Amino acid sequence: MDKDLFDTDQTVTYAATYGGYSTSGVILGANVCMYAKDTPYFCNVYSSDFYVADAVYQNDWSYDTNAQAGIFGFGNDSPVWKIVGQPTTKLFDVYLTNFNGWTWAQTNYVATTTGSVMNFGQHSTDYTSADNHTTFAPFQQGSYLFGLKQFGFGVTWANNTEFYEDVSNWDTDVTVYGLAANTTSLALDFRGLGLPKASFNKFANLLSVATKGESTCLSVKSGYCALSQPCEHYNSLGLWSLDFKVQMETSEDDNYMRIPLATFAANYE
């Protein structure tokens, strides 16, 4: 995109929340040009809106980090879709790869796979057939929300027995979550796990039990939990054996994800 294409004669002010940030600023209009496979260069015909913040009032998600948010429409019947020839095959895929660098939390960790894929939607043939993959085909609630069948915090032992406490959000009050209660979304501009207040408070209580009262959690927007020792200290105490179990509403499979608690841990620097 060429920033010189901004049309400052059509700027207007705004005040709203985008990407978890409450901001105010101006809206700039610009044409967007992109490159794509088999299409060397193309631009949109009409000006797109760019929200440029000059004041931030609240940062609901990621305290003290850089932020950006926005959507380029690549879906069926979008301008981009039409420009590239309205292809008949419609594959939408979120590709998640296995993270193997786990020795900081478990010194004797050995990766069981060197390459694996978890994907939402249909497994694309663009990946090699040798790739290990697990496919999730969740129902969508609206345009970007996935309904949850199970969301728990607990442990799965080596013999495949398990124990999980439900931390789902069942607040269906129309003034709060309404039909969006107990749903989730994948936010590529958010590092971490964002929980509703009730779910966060229940998780904080469970973490306190698991750490024998050592953990401290701040139940506020951008809240987090802290421990007094470095991450590696808690491996011997079994803390990194705990995980979040996430199963989405679907009629096509019974697959679920287990997301280790250590995924969201980091030493303070």
C-alpha cells in the first residue's frame, strides 16, 4: 500500500473501540493495492477507511503493547474475490503448528512430533500429504464466533483419565453477552487468552488452589496472574501439567484442543 494515496480532504473524526482499544482520532481514505498469486498487481476501485488513533483511553486486551486491528475482505463475493476471478473452490483455513520449544518448563521434554497441523475448516491440499493434521469443523455463531461445547481447566493424566472444572461463560443476560455467551473467537492481534470476568475469576480461584495460595490475579480489564518464582520453578510442582480443554460445537467430529497453561506463562523481564 502506498501511504501517499491518503486523501486528507475527506478525513472525519471518530471515537470508538477497535481491536480492544478505546481510541479517538481521524478516518483517512486511501486506495489499497496488493499482489496475489497469478495476479501481479491490483487495486480496489473505491477508497477504504483507515482509522488513525491519536488518543487511547482504554486498552482492554494488551497493556503497554503495540496495536493494530482491521479486516481485509477476502471472502466469497468480496472485491478481492472478484478481482482474482471468483474461484469456485472456497477454502478457509486457520493453520496452527505444533510448538516444540518446551524445555524451559519441562527440562526433559521430548517432542513427539516434529511437524503437525491443527486447522479449522477443510484441510487444504496446499499442505503436503505427509503432514500430520487434526481438523476442526466448528459451527459459526455470526461471522466470527465459535460456539463452545466444553471449556474447562484441569489435567489429563498419562493413562488418559482426566479432571476438568468448567470455566465456561453462561452469562446470557442480553445486556451483557446474550446469544454470544459461551462463544469464542480467534484474534490474531491478541497475545494470550481473553476471558470474561466470571470465567477469569473462577480460573483465578482454581489457580490459587493449584499453587496453594501463591498466585495473585488482578480481576480487571487487561488483568493477569503472577507468581513469585520463575517459570522453571513450578515444573517440579506439576503446575505445567495443567491445561485448558476446548471443544467447539460441531456435528462433524469430536475433536478438542488441550492448551497447556504454560503457553500463557512468561518470566518477567
